[in-house]
Amino acid sequence: MSKTAHRIYISIFIAIVFIATIALIYRGTSYYRTSLEERVYHSDHSLLKPSGLLGHGIGILGSLCMLIGMGSYMARKRYRFLSRMGLLKHWLEFHIFLCTLGPVLVLFHTSYKFGGLVAISFWSMVAVFLSGIIGRFIYIQIPRSIEGRELSLNEVNGLKSDVAGIVRSTFNLNDESYNILVDSVKRKVGLYVKNPLIRYMKNRSDDRKSVRDVKKVLKSNKLPDAEYKKILGLVKEDIKINRRIERLDRMQNLFKYWHVAHLPFALVMIIIMVIHVGVTIIFGYRWIF
């Protein structure tokens, strides 16, 4: 999938979620703002109530979205024959799309009325959704290949370019300028600062200072604009990789702990959802069938 096709792919997902949310808010605002006691007299009650034509329908569609989103992504990771069907990161994006659209539809299906066993499933769904956002943040902090495979420390180190060597072999730099370039792309871990927030701010400050120093060196050596931008881009990319290496082990551990929280909530949600569907069928709620 080309970059343009991938942008369209993501844009379609975002548009569907956005349009569905706006359409449901627009269609049901009057009904949802009515008190629970008075909704039975509202003109849209038979349509938007959880067992109504639209309310029941979006509940079924939302549940299917979540089941398909979770099932397809788990199958892609587990079964080898599916590895030839697209990149893992594209499957993850499809999983995120369905598991974002699904909770939105289920929220409107409930018509903001929670109670009994279903409430446990709903709040489990909310926990899964919120933990998914956190998980996505952790996921993107871990360096990966274009296929979505997690990179090892050696592979991440291999992504770094020999910026100082390239500049030294191409341009006649003095020792001071060369040493500044070498120091700018050197890994500065900063473990002496224990507080993570202070360490993050200190690292950001150090990185900005390194970039400023490199800019001064490149300008003092009067490099052509094209070469200046190229070298500066390589320096910034190496500094970014340094920080990702620093976070690699910590993020990998966080990702393991994240699974411990994310998966149980998902299982609770699915189990109670199945019970809820079974009860509605037993009591004769068949939607349009």
C-alpha cells in the first residue's frame, strides 16, 4: 500500500466514525435529553429505545464491529497463513477503527441508560476503549519494521547513520566542528535523573541544544542549502532514535503489563455481551428478523 493509499485508508476510517457520531447525535439529541420517565411519550421512543428499530440495529452493528475488530486482529497475529494478507500495522489500524466505531454505536444503543449486568459489560467496554488508547501510545513508542514487527535493540542501533563520518569524508571540517557533530548524535541516556518528567524535560533541552550547535557548525562551514538540510535532517533523526533506544526497554515492559489490564476487560465485555444477546433472544427481541 502506497503512502497516498494509506492516507486515504486512514481518512476513510476517521470519516466514518466522525460522520456516524455526528449523525446519531443530530438524530437523537431531543430523545436523549428527555428524562427516562418521559421518554416513553417521546415520538422517537419506538425508534431509538434499546429495543427499537434503530436503537437495536446500532447495538447489533456495534457489537459486530467489536467482535470482528478483535477477532480479525487476533487471528492475523496467531495464524501464519494470514501473514500474507497485508501488513500487521494495517490490521491493527482496522482493529482500532472497528473497536472505536463499535463502542460509539453501543453507547447510542443504550440510550445512556445503564443498569444491571449490562452495566458491567458497558463499563468493561469503556475500560477496553480507554486502555486501547493508552496501548496505542505505548505501541508507537516501540520501534518497528515497516511490516509492524517489533525491532530488537541491535536493529534499532542499525538505523542510525554515521552523520559525523559522512560529513568528515565529504567536507573539510576542523576538529572542533567534527567533535561537535559527534557529540550531537552520541547517545545521552540521562539516567542520573530519576524523576521521569524531569528526565524527559532535561533530554528535550539537551536535544535542542545539540541541534542548535549543529546548525552553527554547518553554517560556519558554509555548506550548500541542500547539504545543510540533509545533514541536519540526519542529525535530528539520529537524536530521535537515541531517545527511542532509551525508551525501548521501559516501553516493552509497559506493553506487557498493559496486556494484563486490556485483555481481561475485553473478555468480561464479550462474555456479558453474549449473555445479554442470549437473554434478548429468549425474550423475543429479534430486531427485523
